[in-house]
Amino acid sequence: MQKFTEKEILKMLKKFFGFTQFKGKQLEIIKALLAGKDCFVIMPTGGGKSLCYQLPALMCEGTAIIISPLIALMKNQVDALRTYSSEDGVAHFLNSSLSKAEINTVREDLLAGKTKLLYVAPESLTKVENVDFFKAINISFYAIDEAHCISEWGHDFRPEYRRIRDIITAIGKQVPVIALTATATPKVSADIQKNLSMDKAETFISSFNRPNLYYEIREKTKDIDKDIVKFIKSHPGKSGIVYCLSRKKVEEFAEFLQANKIRALPYHAGLDSKTRVENQDAFLMEKADVIVATIAFGMGIDKPDVRFVIHYDMPKSLEGYYQETGRAGRDDGEGLCVAFYDYKDLNKLEKFSTKKSVAEQEIVKQLLAETAAYAESTSCRRKHLLHYFGEQYKEENCGNCDNCLHPKPKMDAQDQIQLVLEIIQTIKQQFKADHIIDIIIGEKTTTITKFKHHQLKQFGEGQNYDTNFWSNVIRLAIFEGLIYKDVETYGLLKITLKGEKYMTNPYSIMVAKPKGEDDDDESDEVFIPKGEAMDDNPLYAMLKDLRKEISQKENLPTYVIFQDVSLEDMCIQYPTTMDEMSHISGVGAGKAQKYGKPFIELIKQYVEENDIIRPQDFVVKSPTNLSAINVYIIQNIDRMIAFEDIAMGKNLDMDELLTQIESIVSSGMKLNIDYYIEETIDPDHQEEILDYFANAESDSVDDALEELGEDEYTIEEIRIMRIKFLSDMGN
Ligand SMILES: [Zn+2]
């Protein structure tokens, strides 16, 4: 290869790309490649990975062969490269989408030496006629993009990638190879280098830390749909992606969001390409705020201001998780990454893998176990993720993940860690974590009996804590570098040098206290919807109109029919049967019967027209009339017992009793309290108060008292008359 000085390289950067300086390790990498060395580059998305081969390709003699699995992106890359040169032939791609004539043009340009970069899909590279052709041209170097596709430990394994080395050898040019990926665990890296015979390659690893991303795991409950709607509504106008595992879920959930007035569109590989392009463009141009997608969405999408990435389902691997969350906050602004986790989901994924070979199943199992460990961890998410990518995160508290911001109570785990190490040593480092936990908690499994591990003195020594706690301890010991999971042997736990030292020289290491050990349960924070305004809700407006119509027809104040809180509750619960209506806040069976019908019809129509998915968990508020105290009150009023005596019987004061009676009446129950009114309230006052409520704007007792005069009337009188009014008129 030709030699270039640093100054010349910088000059070329300016000439071709218009930049005056390099980002991160770009310059080091380019220098190494130009010096003829094999390079292995791990650089997170957004780090400027492609420039590391594009610039040297433009500078060198001959053609650089760029192997990339993303046929869809080749054209974009080639188009972009052509803008850097006056000659269209500077960059070409070769894949199955080209016609015979187009292939001929490509070949002519290659032979004429016009082409600096040729993008090739691995399938095309392996074709015999192409191999022969490549022998005839001058090749500057090979670049293998998305190199993680080589490893079956990666999240995107492509078997044809495994043949790349053989083809390069067959073409027979002594030129350097640069392999690049945005994602690789130490295991995947080792696999890539081994497969490409790049053991002497210079390795360049950039930090995977994305300080601006906030990581949070939430428990996935049946309320997940509502939880996500609330989250999105509390970030109005922001761009976000919701990832689901299945196409079906993508479509369902996009519709659900639309029904809830969120500008959302679906994206998955099963949609026709026109729809896919349209939806993607709508998202990029902010005609849609949210894309609900399978992992098919996002590769090569460079929208810098994606503010949140929500995982409806936990991804199959932590690499996938890192990649997908990595699409948030590319501009270094806010990026909220919230994943909903349910262990059962991972179990399902594991079951799906049973059609694969045993070795493949084992891989799936391990990847899923890593994901579960991450989701269940009580320590820093960032530390955990970076550790997964082989990077040590030194900060104690990252200040930007759920576990750091809301730490769970901790305890010193020195003794527990020592116990774990001791057992690993005793059983000669030949077992995995679950087996070690079985020994600790004294679980006599068949494997335990087979190896006579129930006879160990440590057997059952840690049974005062549960499996979860011990998993945490083991994870912690791994983070602290005391033990490691040996991937070659599918995860047997081994002690590190540091761990051996720890056994003789232990020190305090804190671990999250197991649940149940001093629970102040304030950790279950939920979304705080920022001003979820009912006024924006079209159904609410419609219900209000209907109420007005009825109030005019019946000549009753609107609140007598349904109070605002009841209408609000209807907008959340969407009651479509009489029974459901009677469970709405402030509506009882009586009221539901009397006024419910037109409201139910309106709601039913609205739900159908707008494809509303109603909350499956219809909140059944225990109807007031069922509580024992209310039964007692109703029975005694029936027997025309004085209120004072009723109150005394249940040890209530008058205020408490009236509150109970009010709740009974407002739920729709009709009560005849005339007997008590006749005895206690002046007939003129009765009339005045009833008159007042018949014309009042609201049912507020305070307003009534002010209007009628505090000197003449008492609060009690007004409340009692209001009870009669609401009961007679409304119920
Ligand atoms: Zn953290």
C-alpha cells in the first residue's frame, strides 16, 4: 500500500468529506489500515464507523471490496459516496437486485480502474464467476461491515458470512482486511477474529457508554398497554420507537395507540415495501410521533432526536437490546429507554428454540439468561451493559438508570460471596450458577445427588435466602471480577486471580437486600402523566353534550344526572353494559338504570368507530351498597329510625353518617328520608333549599350555604335536603 502522512490523511478528509478533524479512534484505525495491517474495529452506532474504510478506499489505488449484509442500505451508501466524486463509477454495489446490463456496467468500471469502493453482499461474493472476476482486478483491501454476523453468538448470525475467509483466500490477493461492527461481546469478538483468521489484527474498541441514555426496566403487567399510553402522553410531541417481537403485536399495538389519539404507525418486514417506506418517511418527517416496530426497523435509520425507545417485549439478547436502545438520543440529548420485563416472555422464546440443534439451543438459552440477569439486576444497568461488552464502568452511581436513581436497600454480602467462592472451589469449578445455588439453598436435585453434593458441609448453608438473592450475589461477584462465566464451557463458573485473593483477604461488598427485609414499598413508582387533560378527549365532550341534552329535557341540573368524575371515569373505562356502567365511579345500579342507557349507547358506538381496545381489567369498584355499614344505614332509614340513633348504633358522628348517606345516594340508590326531614327541618327552609338546588350551577354545599345565608341555615340542613333532592330527582 502507499504511504501517507497524517497531514495528507487530514487533507483527504477535508477534500472528500468536508471535515477538519476525526472522531474518536478513526485516525488511528485509518493509519493502521493504510500501513497494511489487518484491523478489527468495534465502534458503537453513531461513532463514524464507515468512514474508517471509506476514506482509505478513496485514497488508495485499486478497489476496496466492502462486504455488507444490508442490501437495502448499499444503494444509499453508494449514492452518498458518489456525491464526493465527479465520477459516478467511484462506487458501485453488486447484489441480486441488479440486471445483467447493470452488472456489465459495474464490471467495465472496475476493469477500467474507476471504482474505489465496491459493495458486495456475501451471497454475491461467493459466486464462482465473481471470484474469477475479482482475481483479475486490483483490490486495495477488504472491509467486512456488520462483522458480528459471522458469529452465531451475535444477535444477527448469517451463515454465508462464515465463508468470507475462504473466498478471500481463493481470490488470492495479499491485502489487509478490516472487520467492523457496532456490537460485539468478548465472545463474539473472539469468534469473528478466529473465523477470519485475524488473530494478528490490531483491535480498536471504542467505549460503549452512552451517558445520555436513561435505562429502566419495569415489570410487565396486564396494564402494559395503558402504561405505555400514559408514558407517551406524558412526552407529547416527542419521537419514539416501541419495539415488539411479533408482527401481529406491532399491528395491534399501533392500532391501539392510534385509537388513543397517538400519532403512531406500524413497521415490520411483512408490510409491503411501499407502506414501509411511507411509514418510515412519516416518522422521519415527524408526521408520526411513534413507530411501533419489530427489530426490522432501525438498521440504518439515522433520526437524531428519538427521545424514547420502549421495549414492549424484552429482546432475545442484550446485544439486541443495546442496539435498539442505541437509537435513542443520537444527538446526545435525552434518550429514555424503558423495557417491560416478564420472565415468562423469555421462557416462551426458549421454548421456540427447541426446533434448533442442541448447540444452538444452548446459545439461545445463554443469551436469554443474560437478558434475564440484566432485567432482574438491582445494581447499575449501565455497569451491567458495559460489562457485557467487556468494558469496566468505574463509577459507583451512573445517575441515569432506575437502579442508581432509586436504589434498593443494601446489605454487606462479604460472607455470602465467600461462601459462593468456597463452594466453587470445593466442586473444582466444574458447575454452573444454578447448580451452585442448589447447593447453597439445599435443593436435593438429581444432579446434586449424583455428585453427592448434598454431603458437602456447605449444603443448605444459605437456605435463609432465596434463589433470587443468591443469583444476585453471584452476578455481583462476576461484576467485581471475582469469578467469571467460562463461555467455552457454556457458562461454568470459575474463580479469577482476584477471586482467589478475595478468599484470603475479603472485604465488604454491598448487595441489594432481598425483598421482605424491611420493605418500605415506595419503590413502585408509576408514570406520572403530565396533565392528562380530559378536555382534549372527544368522548368526554360528547358525554357532556349528551348530559346537557338530558338535563334540559328533564329540567334537571347536569350534575344530578352524572357528575363530572363519573363522565371522566367513563372515558377511562368505556362501560358498554349496564353492569359495567353501575361500576363507574359515582354511578350505582339505580342511576345506571335511570340514565345509563343513552350513555352506554354513545360509548359503544364510539368504541366501535375508533377501534378502542378497552382495558381488560374493568375496575370493579366494590359497589357502595354492599358494604355492611351501608346495608345497616339503608335498613334503618327504611324503618324510619332517627339519624341520631342510626349514627349512634355504628359509633358515627352526624358528619360521618351524612357522608355515608351521600355516597349511597350518589351511587344511584333511592332513599326516602322525608320522615326525618319533617321532624327536623323548617318547611320554609325545606322549600328554599330544594329551590336553590333545582337552579344551581353546582351541587356544592358551601356555595349553597353562602347563597342561602349562614345565619339562617346550617350545613347539616343543606346536606340533608341535598340528599333528598339528589335521591328524588336523580335516582
Ligand atoms: Zn446506573
